[in-house]
Amino acid sequence: MRWQDWAAVALGVYLMLATLWTTTTGSALSTMLVLGALLVVAAVWSLAMPGSMASEYAHMAIGVLLFISPWVLGYSALAGAAWTSWVVGILAVIAGGAALPEATAAHRGGMASSH
């Protein structure tokens, strides 16, 4: 159980809950809820399959999408929602990247035992 995967779960849950105390529009609300849920799913995937490198790449991809979403979806003027997206996006990329070496090692270990 990697701390990075638990961090991704917490980030996803926080992102979804942040819609309760930040001012959002339709696009900000849906983006934060959907990407938060996807981040939780990717983190649970990582916890269930520690050798899955794809799940760590999914954390990072979701983080990048989250980081660019305020500009792409037009909610950068909503400071709370935008900053939440930017910070959680950066942290998701960091968590996914930090877990990659361990996921790679688990993946290689799993491949060696299956041959």
C-alpha cells in the first residue's frame, strides 16, 4: 500500500467535497466532480493492483486535465474553484510520478514470478 495512492484517494475526495464550499458554475462543478471521482477510481485501481503502471499514469493524466480545466472550460475567474483545480492537479501529478518507481518495481516483480 503506497502512500501516494492513499494521497490520490484523499485528493479526489477533497476535490469532490470542495464543490460544497467553493463557488462553482456548471462546468466547474461537473469538472471537479467527474475528475475527482476518476482520481478516486484510479487510486483504488492502484491500491488493488500495485504493479499497474497505467494507474499511476492515469493519476498524472487526470492531474494535467484538472490543471488546464479552468482555462479550457472557462472557470478561471472563479478563484476558489480554479485554485482548487490547479493545486489538486499539481498534487495528483506529483503523487502519480512519485509512485511510478514502486509500481515499476512491483510490475517487474510480478512479471518475473509469472514466467
